[in-house]
Amino acid sequence: MPLKGYVCPPGGEEPGRQNELEYCLTGCQLPCVTPPLLAAMWKADTTNYHQGDYISASMLAGSGCSRQVMFERYEDFYEQPTRRYWAFRGTHAHSIVEGAADLIAPYGWLQEIRMSTTLTYDLAAPVFDEHGQWTGDFDSTKDLEIVVRGTCDAYDPVRRVLVDCKSMSDKKVDMMIKGSTPGTYSKNLQDSWVAQLNIYRYLIARTPIPSEIRATFRELNLPLPRGKHFPAPTRLFIQGIAMMSHPVSGSRLDVRARGQTTLYDIDHVPVWSMQETEDFIRPRALEWYKALNLKKMPPVVPKDKDWLCRSCAFNGHHCHPEEERAKVSGA
């Protein structure tokens, strides 16, 4: 990502000032984040493999702003450290879970599986120059191909169970447990979560099993299907990870408050058919491809998601969301 540096937050040395990383680490006299943590955040941010034209399952599932993602991929920017912290915290939580790989591997669990599949469209393929830039032309003799990728947190191909860990705030956990913000598919689970898990299921069923994994399973005397690809998961789970709670989909959780215990049933992640999932993926992958490869500007987020704009580093610079929404509404 082209994150150039950080912006002094309110209460900083000079609120609003843009700083290079080196200054934040060595020169700031009123640090908002200590150098060790800030450096770790920077490294996690700038070494993230979600760069360039990479299209992931989480992007297809949709929950944020497509335009912001596009800008972060191709435009240099500065941002307050606090606004980059949540993504770092999620990475940190995942790394802790990954640290137990050696304990669960003998039972068939695999972690951090890189998955991908290529979608072919009955559309002419764009022509790119030697620098990877679109020339504005299309080659009608070639079909458009779009690669969709993802990395699943944990999968057991023997029992066909797939788990996705979600780092979240305690407020988000409370909403998940009590079902206070129901989605289209579940009273407890966000639509984007359900979509992402089903996209992972679709991708893993199209990912070849590496020969080293086959060899390991034979050594462990664990059964593995003979097919070329991993078997499709039949059960999907979302594991919430917050500061004080860890709810999991498809479970019953007891919550104690004011001396009373209340049991809450958390919905299972619904499993879509492969065709339903592909129908969901195809149009979204095409829109992401156009944005990241052909530089077609995604639409501004609607008014009910304008909270995303309030904390966006590009608001007022590359993007003017209120003006665009006003034009669309005719106000």
C-alpha cells in the first residue's frame, strides 16, 4: 500500500500535520503511538499482499468503500495511526491463532490456505502495455479472465469444517450475540460475513491440494479425498475474537449481567449452493476488475454509510462524497 506517513491526531504536536514515518519514530516529542507499536503497524500495513489488482473474497463480500480501496492501492496518502489500528489489531489476533498450528495440525487442521480461481467472461480482454497499464484497447480474440483469491484462517478437510476468525470490538460482539442488527441471511451475522464464508467455500473447492499436504496426511493416517481439489466444506463457522468475549456462530452462549444469566442462540452460517455463490461473485469481481485495472471510478457510498467518509483520508482530496450524493439526489 502507498501509505506515505502519518497525520498528527487531535492532541498531537501539530494536529493535521503530515509526517514521514522516520519523524514519527525519531523526532516526535509528543507521540500518539510509541515507536515499537507504530513500526509494527507500518510493517503490517505496507507488507500486506492485498495490493495492486488483487481481488479477495473479503472485497467481493463487501462491507467497506470500494473507492477507498482503489485510492489506497494507487494513491500516496497520510493517515492518523488510530485509523490504521483496527486492521493491525485484526492481523495481530490472527497471528496468535496461527501460532497454535502445530497443536491442531495432527488432527487434520490446515491454516492460512491460499486459494484462487479464474473466472472467464464472454467479454473482450483489455490490452495492457509493458508497464501493466491499460492502453484503452481490447483484444476481441481473447476472453476476459479475472483471478479471485482468498486466504482462509482454518480448514479441516477431513471433517469439512471451515472457520473464519473475526477480530471485533466488544460492542460488535454484543450485537452479534443478541442479534440486534439482523442481516438478510441471519439475525446474528452480517451479510458480508455470510458472503465471505461462502466465497471461501467456493474457492477452496477449486484449489488444488498441494502434494506436501497429501504426504503429511498419509503420514498422520488421516483420510483425504482422492480428487485434485480440496473437498468443499459442509460446515462454516465464524469465530468472534474480542477483548472479553469469543462468540462462535452456531452456538449457545451464556451472558451474565446484573446477577442474571441469559442464554443466546447464535445462528449457523447458512451454506449457499455453488451456483448461488458464483452468481454472487461474478458481477462483483467484474466491477472490482474495472476499478483496479481499468481505473473505472467506483460509486460513492450511499448516505447510510457516510460514516466511512468521515474517517477517510481521501475525503476532500481525491473524493468529495457529499457533493456527489447531492448531485445524484438532485439537491
